[in-house]
Amino acid sequence: MRGLARYTAPMTLCTQNPLAYHREVNLADEAETVSLGQQLAQRLSAPQVIYLQGELGAGKTTFSRGFLQGRGHLGSVKSPTYTLVEPYEHLTAGPVFHLDLYRLGDPGELEYLGLEDYLSAEGILLIEWPERAAQQLPQPDLEITLALAMPAATPAVPGRIATVRTSSESVLEGLGGA
């Protein structure tokens, strides 16, 4: 598996020193979620595997929209909920593949989706619901967990909290205006 072999060394590093650095970022609204995506997109270089975690409606696709804009995408961003993957291959900063594994029937389906091809494309993989295929995916270089700041029963504060985990402290410097 040529594509996965590329991640052998980083996976070893992650095992010895898992995503040791983290920062929580308060996101007051959708615009700040988009901004966080843009900031991270401008700090990262390919190849990267990014896990996006959070409940339904937590803002994973909104974050992805900002990330893609930060990589130079000018059009709309579709949620890959039904297609499972949306490729953005013609970005000046390099390809980004947005995967949403929520509707994945079986982790083995990743082979049919062309995961190896995406990994060998030297791009960035944004993966929503990675826990649906944890054994088939490479370890992440970056993990973002989005959560509602207040329970849904109290919609007075619509904000979110993003927890960003990485093995590189420099990715977190000044993140979210901090």
C-alpha cells in the first residue's frame, strides 16, 4: 500500500509523542469557525491528515469551508455526507480531499473510495467522523474537536469550543486570536 507507507514515520512519531500540544479556542459564531479553518489552512503544508470530530451540527463542515477558503478555494463547499468524499484538486496550495465517513457502511469501503489514491496525492485529507474507520486510517497530524459551548436546550449562546491537538506547538501559536 504505497499511500499508507508515506505515513509510516509520522505514525511512529505520533505513537511516541501523540498529539501532545493542544489549545481550546472559543468560537462565538459561524464566522469565527470559518476563520479558525482559514488560519489553520494557512499554517499547514501538505501532506496532512486532519481528523474533524464532534456531534452532528457541531460545525465540522463549516470549519472545512473556512479551511478550503484558506487554501484558495473560491466556490461553494458541499458537505460530502452522501458522496463520502469531495475532492478539491485544483487549489494553488495543493489538493484537499474532504471526507465525511458518517454514512460509511463498512470501514472496508475506504478501499473502494480510493483512500490510497488520496493519500498518495500529497494533499490534505479533512476527515469527518474518522472513528467510523479508525483501523483503516493513518494517524492524524492534526485533530480538531468541535463542541457546542452550551447544551442545545439553551440556545442563548450559539458558540462552540474547538479543541485543536497537534504534535507541533508552532501550529497553535496565536491561533484564534489568542
